[in-house]
Amino acid sequence: MTHKKLILAEVALILVSVLIFRSLWMLLDKIPLMNKESTLWLSLFFGGLVTVFILYYIAKQDRK
């Protein structure tokens, strides 16, 4: 029974994260600065850089 509750909680977390992501996306669309191409490229670069560091950190933890 505990595993079922855990799976249900994980599914709920995934579904709710979609709502959060969508809300954040729409809020960022309302900021005029975020509609400029240069800001979008900077955001993409920064997001990619953070992603690489986080994936490296996770892979490093798996080796331990």
C-alpha cells in the first residue's frame, strides 16, 4: 500500500509541475524584456549551462 501512495504522489507532482511550468511561461511572456531575441538566447544559454552542471553533479553522486 505504501508503494501505491508513493507512486500516486509522484504522478501528482508531475501533473502539478506542468501547471507551474505553464504559469511561469505565461508570466515571463508578459515581461517585455523576455520577448527580445537576445534575452531568449541568453536564457537558453544560461538554462543549458545550469543543466550541464546539474547533470554532472548527479552523475558524480551516482559514482559514489
